[in-house]
Amino acid sequence: MDHVAVVDLGYGDAGKGTVVDALCARNRVRAVLRFNGGAQAGHNVVTDDGRHHTFAQFGAGTLRGVPTHLTRFTVVDPLALSAEAFALQNPFHLLTVDGDALLATPWHRAANRRKERVNRHGSCGMGVGETMAYALEHPEAPRVSDVLSPARLRRRLAAVQEAYGYTDTPLDDVLDAFVAFGRAVTITHESYTMRLLAEGPCVFEGAQGVLLDEWRGWHPHTTWSTTTFDNVAELCPSFRRLGVVRTYTTRHGSGPFVTEDPALDLPEQHNGHDEWQGRFRTGHFDAVAHRYAVEVAGGVDELAVTHLDVAARETGLGICTSYRVDGALWDRIEPGPHRDLAHQERLTARLHRATPAGLHRPGDWPAEIGALLGAPVTLESYGPRAADKRFVADGVRGPSHIRLPAYCLV
């Protein structure tokens, strides 16, 4: 009856949404808990009957009727949430939100985009990082619980608008929309998270990836979000750590990408060029970077490997297990001191000069990835639907009706 946390061990887009959906399709899950990021998430789910939704703030179990809880570590964007709810036919009855979560406003988003135009470092353009940066300097930053007090909310929204100097979005319009959001959702205290965890197994759904972590990623091409298991550990005393990787490595926009290979023909149905994130880049499986992600995330108990169908089809794909950097051979990226951004920036500079020391094509992708990352592969994905998943138990692969790993409840 373990809870499970799903974390991407790359730069995002490894398939967290489809993994969460598969877990919810197979098991009795009390709720999906979002524990970092905000409306910039893009978790694609395709149901067996062909429905598709890119989840941003609602959890990836929503199409299965599994409730979503946005914890205090999320940044909540009521305007984006309203649009997503409309696309999902308004499942507000499945949504609860921690009152201490920060609120993203149109002015945060505008400031984010203005800065990105001046100095491109990689962003989703949704204002999530700007919301967190503002909160660090302003203790009275708007939070979800403020929507229950329109007078207090007005003061705090006015302070945000004044700080950024934007007047094109009327304050009263934002106020009305946020108050309406407060009427539509159930706002809770942090104790509600403990209640959910006590009532049944929960799935923690992460956003983005460990290699974009605010402290452990390749600074400055990172997110303002803790993408490791650290936030989950603050909310839950015991859980299984499930790391997700593709059979090939991907990333959006700027930043080091040692195994990038433009010659690979890997079209992406749900990813492409984005005005803010930049182009979608693909490359060979980077075991060096993924091992680093496992290490700085505190280890994983098991792995989910996605896009195995692509690896079977694309014979040019390989695995990189070491780099050449300034004449030296690296098979491990040594983590620096925690919260040392100067170290991370120096590391970024060196990774920009790194090249793969060699590539090889494995005979058994899941087995080799598991061996390289030091954890068993318990979920294999051969396509976007839950029916395309294969759960692995006792080291035996088979169809999805086999006995599930210990954390799965049928």
C-alpha cells in the first residue's frame, strides 16, 4: 500500500503523465498530488479510446476519475486552470488546493516574458518562476487562501501590479476571476494532505525534470522549482521513488545537451518549437546525465522506461556511458555542494564543451538502462496509452495482466 512519487530523471517530457495515467488505470489510487511547478507542465495522456489531453495543473489521473490535490509547493494559475477545466468539462469536483500555494497572475506572466525576450535562458513563459521570485522578496505575495477574502486579495494583487508597472490587464478583472476560482474549487489546509495519505495510496506527480532542478540543474538553464523528491519527502514520510526516462534523451530550448544528434529522425506529436521554450531537441540516451539525476535526487527504487517502441524502430539510437571533456574521460558527473549555483554554472560551461566518448546499441534496452541507473525497471512503455504499458514483477516481463509491483493495488 505504498505511495509512489513519479519524477522525470531528464529535462522533462520523459512521459510522467502517461506513467501516472497507467498507474491510475491499474490501481486504486486515492488522489494524484502535484508537488512542484505550475501551469507550465505539459503531461500528455491518451486514453485507450483515443481521447487526448495535455495536463498542466489537473493531475494526469483526471480522465480516470482520480482526484487531484495541488499541494503548497505548486504555483496555481487560476486563469490557466479555468481554461484547462473547460477543456476537461469542468471537473472541479475532483480538485482540491492547498490554501498556502502561491498564485500566479497575468503580471507575473508578462514580466517573465519580457525578461525572456531580453535574455533567453529557457522558459515556458507562464510566469511560474517570476511568481516564486516575487514571493521571496514580498512576504505578502498572493496565495490561494486570499481568494476567500476579496479585500485582502485586492490589496495583494494591487501590490503585484504596481511592482511590475503593468496596467493593460485591469485589476478588477483579475480580482473577479480569482474570486470565482475560489468559489469553484475546494481550498484546504495542509492537514488535508495528511488525510489523503491516510485514506489510501496516492501518486505524487512531478513536473519538469531533475536536470532542470533549481539547484541541481545546469544553471542558468533551469527552472524555479525543486524537481527532485525533496518536496515529496516533506509531505510524506514513506513512499516509493519511481524515476522516468525515455530510451532517448530530449530537452527544450537552450542549455547543455551532450548527446544531442540532429541527424536523428524522431518526430514528436505533442512537442515542437515553442516561442518561449525554443525548439525541441533530441539525442541518444545519456546515461551519464541520468546517473547524475539519480544521485542528486537521492536515489530511486524503480524505473519506468518509455518510448521503447521508438528504440525498436529507430536502429540509429544508442546509449552514451561516458563523455570527453577538456581531454578527460567522464563517466560520472560529480555533484557539487547543495545550493551552490556558482558551481552549477561552472559545470554548465564544461558540459557545453563535452562530447560523447562513444555510443552503443543495447540488445535489451530496459535491462541495460536498469543496470546503468542502478534500479529495476518495473514499467515498460511501448506507446502513449495505458494499454501500451507492461508492468514487470519478479524480473519477469509480460502483458499488463501480470501481478503488479508491491506499491500497486488491484
